[in-house]
Amino acid sequence: MDYVYIIGEIGQNHNGDVEIAKKLIDVITEPVIDKLFGQELMPMNAVKMTRRDLNEELSASEMHRPYDNPNSFGKTYGEHRAFLELNDDQHFEVYRYARSKGLDFVETLCAKGCLSMLRLFTPDRLKVASRDLSNLPLLEAMAETQIPIILSTGMTGKKELDDALEIITKYHSNISILHCLSQYPSEYQNINLLSIQYLKEHYPQYTIGYSDHSIGILMPAVAVGMGAEIIEKHITLDRNMKGTDHRGSLEPEGIWRMMRDIRNTEYAIGEYGLFVNDTVKTTRIKLERSIATLRTIGAGETITENDLHMLSPGDGFKWAEREQIVGKKARITIPENEIIYPEMIENEN
């Protein structure tokens, strides 16, 4: 890719409502205008939903555990989870809406039973949540579809990642790996963005990115500067909505700001080397220094180094070129504090 692939993660922030999911898609497909420079930047590339199969989700005791808090959508945790779950047909509806808006569609599948949705549609990518990186039976079932897979590493280390890759690569190698920290919200001292460089060095055959759970928009842009090629970030319509994930997600204004900063970071990274950019040539002439006279030098006088100092603009001789002036005779009278140009001095030829 010649751009960073950015995924807006709806997760459970649809609150069990397809229309909320569609409104979030509308938000992330809005034009991203950099108001300072008047540039239209590339918006998000994909939206992500999550599908659970409650038959493969929780223990019986956890399903029946009382869940009484302001963010609960049911009396028990099982009822809460069931309320937030959209079925295959509803996921298909959101998929069709996202595709109609030009977005790729990514699905996090949390159980083998969730593969039932593939009878309706084929997501552009499948996502393995951090908690399931060690769920090798699920990984194998997902890999068998040969749909490109994204892995998050928020709860695991190198061994678990290598075990997962060994399973998946039996079927295909279209794999992306996202550095992640499964702390919600992530404290900055724990994020360890250097893991992005580690992954790029040790797994160069795969696309490396970052799934962010920090508050705000800083970390994704920094991750891009460190080489991340995929960014995933939770999105919401309103952080004050009922539900546990909204407060750690970006609202529409935050989405715009993150997209502006990431896309501008892409531009800013540039190419390896040290050189004068064409855009600063005019500024360089205006502001740099050139060799100038400390006193009025009459026509025919020999110029010494003691006659010289440096003034703007920068369109004359540089100090490193003073040997082209020192010891030469002035062709014309050169006033004090004026730049010395080639036509003002005698040419030895």
C-alpha cells in the first residue's frame, strides 16, 4: 500500500441498532478537509464490526452473572451481550451499506459459529481479536476461508504470535499484524510503540500496524511515523452514549482530527536523505546570508576579508566561497552593507 489503511472500529458502539452503525459509516465517509491548507485528504478505508456466537462466548455462570450498572443493556451479563449482538442478516445489511459508500468491510469473528455469515457475504478482511490469538481452533477455521486476516497482539507475546502464524500460513500468507495494548484506556507508559519497529524487523513478510486504545488522536499519528501501515481506532457518535466502549472512542470531530493528522503524517514522512526541498528555495534566497561589505569599497580597491560580513538576502556568495572575493579588485564602487555579486568584482580572466 502507498497509504496507511485506516479502520474505524464500530465494535459494539452500534448499541444493537443497525441504524447507528449506518450513521457511523456516514461520519467516516465524510470528506476530510485540512482547513489550514484547503486540501481534501483520504478518509478512512474500512469499517469494522464484531460478531459473537453466545453459544461459544461465556461460561454458564458468567452468562447468568448479574450485570447491574449504568452501561448495562440487560439484567445479566448474558442478556447484556445478547442485546448488543446483531445477527448475520443485520451484519449483511451494514456490509452492503458500507460497500455502497466505498468502504472496505472488516469483521472480527469471535467463534467458529460466526462463520455462518459467510453464506451471505465475504468481508474484505477477517480480524482476530487479541483475546483469541491463542484460540488456535478458531484461527484455523478462519484461515481455511483464505480471506485476508488481521491479528491483534494486545494480550500475547512472540510465542503466541508465532503459533498463530504457523496455523494460518498452512492456508495463506495474506496476514497483517497489529501491535496493540488491551488496556482500556491505554496508559501511555504501557503502549510501547517500539513494538511496531520490532514487528517490522522480525516479520517483514507481513503488513504491520497498530490498534489503538489510548484516549485522543496522538498515538495513531505517532505510530504512522514509526512505520505502521494499518491503524485501527474505535469510533462513536457520542462518547456520552450508554455503553462501555463509547468513552474511549472518537467522536466525529475527533475522527476528522485523527484523519487529518495521519494523512498529513503520511505526506510528512517523505524520503530518506537530507536535501533542500524545492518549496524553500524562495525562502532560502530571502532569509539566508550572503557576503556583504562592511564599508564602502571604491572601484579598483582590493577587497580583504576584514571588509566583509554576512547579510540577507541569500542570493550572493556564501562565506565558504569568500576566496572568490578576497584579493579581488572591485569593478565598481560598492556601498557599505550591500551584497557583493559576481559582476561587481574583477574577473582574473
